[in-house]
Amino acid sequence: MSTPDRFRQQCRLLRIATLVVFCGLFLLLALGAGGLPWFPSRADGGFGVRLPLMLVRLLPGVGYLWALWAVQRALGELAAGRLFQAALVRALRQVGIGVLAGALLSVFAVTNLSRWILGGHGSVLYFDLSGIVLGVVGAALVLLARVVDSARALQAELDEIV
């Protein structure tokens, strides 16, 4: 098996693994891993408090799932033999946006909206190190996608000259 064929086969296998992880995480989020709203939880109040609280806590997961979906889509494109740079740029941008959105929602929205829903008092921000790091990595991926896209455009321009 040649190197390109082996690469495509590895992309197919990793895409399947990524889809399995995506489906598992989607199922966990759909079931409300933080506690189903119709079962009693630590939150004071009834269903009217637990449901919005659960929805707020699931917000970052939507961004992370979108990033995971972008990864499996890029792997599918690479397995099909599509252009590497185009797939890479699209994947970097979408994964970066998904991770950045999930991290920003995790650090800012979940903390403040949960506090507001529960009617509690306390700090405005909860500085979650993993959320902050993920946000920086997501922003870096978006910028890297821009650099790779510029390099691809420059390469196309140089190819036209030659």
C-alpha cells in the first residue's frame, strides 16, 4: 500500500472513531449529563429552574460538538482525496471557531447565567483554566487557518506566474 493510500485509510479510520466519539458525546449532552431537568437536583426550585439551568450548562457542548463534527468532515474530505490545503483551512477555521465559542460560553455565559437563574450572588467570572486555554487555542486555530489560506493563495499566484 502506497503512502497516499495508507494516509487515506488512516483518515477513514480516524473519521469513524471521531464519529463514534461525536455520537457518544451528543447522546450524553442530549440526555443532560449534568442532570436531567425532570429529576430532582441540587438546584433549588422546580422544573422551571432546572430546565433553563441544564440548557445553559449544555451551551459549551454545542460549540465543542461543532468542532468535532468539523474534524470528522475534514477527515472525510482527506480520505476522499480532496485538496489537502482547502480541507485543512476549512477544518482549522471551523474547529477554532467551535472551540473558541465553547470556551467563551463556558467561561462567561455558563457561570453568569447559572448564577442569574439560581438567583445567587457571587463572583461575576469563574476563571476556569481549561476554558481559558481552549479559548486561546481556538483563536490561534482561526488565525492559523488565515495564514494557511494566505499561503495557498500566494502559491496559486506563483503557480500562475511560472
